Amino acid sequence: MDNFLKITDIKKSYKIDKQNSLHVLKGINLDIRKGEIIAIQGQSGAGKSTLLHILGTLDRPDSGNINYENEDITKFSEKELAEFRNKKIGFIFQFHHLLPEFTALENILIPAMIDGKSMRERAMELLDIVGVKNREHHKPSEISGGEAQRVAIARALINSPKIVLADEPTGNLDTENANSVIKLIFELREKFNQTFVIVTHNEEFADKCDRIVKMKDGLIIS
Ligand SMILES: Nc1ncnc2c1ncn2[C@@H]1O[C@H](COP(=O)(O)OP(=O)(O)OP(=O)(O)O)[C@@H](O)[C@H]1O
Ligand SMILES: [Mg+2]
């Protein structure tokens, strides 16, 4: 084990009223290696998105530790977390969440600009890698759903994140576009040794991944 990402006994509950809480994560333990592509599966409500949000520092666990390369991010302040999130984590969602008034190129550059660097060349290279270089000046309404998701993947990679977290990245795509997004994710691993954690209901996709983590009622069952 290379201590790339070590998740220890993560628990999370939400208050539903004064007396009751909903225990959504009941003690999650997981070790992830650099360059690994992991599928997370489980029925609706199992806690998959909650776990992804916590790994992505969008939400804090009630207890437990998350060590990225031996650095425990659960100890970070809000400011440190925001910086870590922006620089070290890429997100891909079911819907591309591109900003409608910006072009493909500008959308990719947005996380880099938050970071205060000009990354135009890298953004162009990423557009090329994800196969939509000729759409650089198009706005999201002027490209297909599959192309928009490719742009969203390029956006996730602009800051060379430690890890890319994806929640149903092919859930909104037809089979052909889904397959090409899956192929792209494996190409990105080849090229950058990029680590991915992917929540997916797509069985074919999950079977291709290095590991399938199955969740049920807030626990990993296999
Ligand atoms: N902010 C919140 N406040 C209260 N309850 C929440 C909150 N977020 C999630 N939950 C509840 O936690 C449980 C797990 O939710 P989560 O979104 O992690 O499930 P999931 O495995 O991603 O399901 P799906 O496959 O439907 O996306 C659900 O019962 C959900 O209603
Ligand atoms: Mg979910």
C-alpha cells in the first residue's frame, strides 16, 4: 500500500428532527492507490454520493480520518479545505454543470483562474486529449451532451488533481457517448496515472474498473 489515500472509519449522520438522526455513513474504511480506478456501487440511498462529497471536502465527516498522502484533511480549516479542493480535487457530475455564458475553453480555465494562474496552453491540450479541440469557442448550448461531458472532464483535470471524483458521469449519456467517456477515463489514467473514484450504475463500466466497492446502508459490504 502506497498511502496515497487512506480513509478510516468515516461516519456521517444528518439530523432529521430534534430527537432523530439519519446515519448515512456508519464507518467507512478504504485504501486507494495512486492511478487506481475504483467504482462505487450500491442501491439508492446507500451513501455513495455522501461518501464522494466527503472525499471531495464538500462536506465534513462527523468522525474518522481522510489521509491524502499522509496529510489528514479532516484537520483542515475551512480555508485550507477550499484551497485543497480547488487545487487537488477534480469533480465530474452526472450533468456537466458547464457555465452557459462561457465557451468550452473558458469553462476549462475557470478552476485554473481561481487558482490565479494562466493555463491556456494546458486547457487547449486537454481539449485536444478529450477530443473536442475544434469546439473551443463553442458555448455549452452549441455542443452535444457527450461533448459537454468531455469538456467537463477536461475542466476536472486542469489543475492536475490528486484525484477525480465522479458521480454517475455516464448517467445522462446514450450508450455510444457513455462508452466513449469510459474509454476516455481509461486513456487519462494511461496518460497521467490519474486516480478516479466513480459512482456508477453502469455495470459494463464498473466491471472494467480495477475494483468495485459495494455499499449498503452506509457500509462497504465488499
Ligand atoms: N444533506 C442531507 N440531509 C439529510 N439527509 C441527507 C442529506 N444528504 C443525503 N441524505 C440522505 O442520506 C442517504 C444517502 O444519500 P446519498 O445521496 O449518499 O445516497 P446515494 O447512494 O448517492 O443514492 P443515489 O443512488 O440515489 O444517488 C439518503 O437517505 C439521503 O436522503
Ligand atoms: Mg447519489
